[in-house]
Amino acid sequence: MIVAEAQQLNQVIKNSEEYTRYQSAMHAVQSNPELYQKMNEFRRRNYELQSYDDGVNRYQEIHNLGLEYETVLRNPVVNEFLVAEQMLTRKMTMVYETIADGLELDYSYME
């Protein structure tokens, strides 16, 4: 029963405004392979910088990355994609948190 409900949720997400906007924006940016490649370089480097967990504030590095890719980031197609991606990611985070709310799982083995 849980799997069937998960499949229904999957369809609801696919039909959502956030996912539809994300898909449309992704197809628009993918129609320009060079722009898509540059945007993905930015996304990858930004993710790597934000994923470091060594206690160092990477604000300046992230700022410099934004300056390096300023022309790409100012492109309306890229901007629309990044906004749509952020909106979908936030919505998915809310869904995951809602699903896990109140579930008690033992993660003590990971300590």
C-alpha cells in the first residue's frame, strides 16, 4: 500500500507547478548546449564549495565564483532554470521532511 501511495505522490509531483516549471526551464537551457555546459560548470563548482564541511567560511570563494560566471548567471534562461530548480528543491525538501516527520529510526550505528 505504501508503494502505491508513493507512486501517486510521484504523479502529483510530476504534475505540480514547480516540477512543470523546472522541466520547461531545463529544456530551454538545454536547447543551447554551450550555455547548458557553462551553467552546469557553475552549478558543480558552487555545489562543491558549499558542500565542504571543514569549518571554513567559503563566502569569498562563492562570491568570486558568481563573478566568474556573471555573464552566464545573467542570462534569463539560466536565471529561470536556477530559480525553478531552487523552488522545486525546496518543495521536495518539505515533502521529504513531511514523510519523515515522527518516524523514529535508529542511526546510532553511524556514530
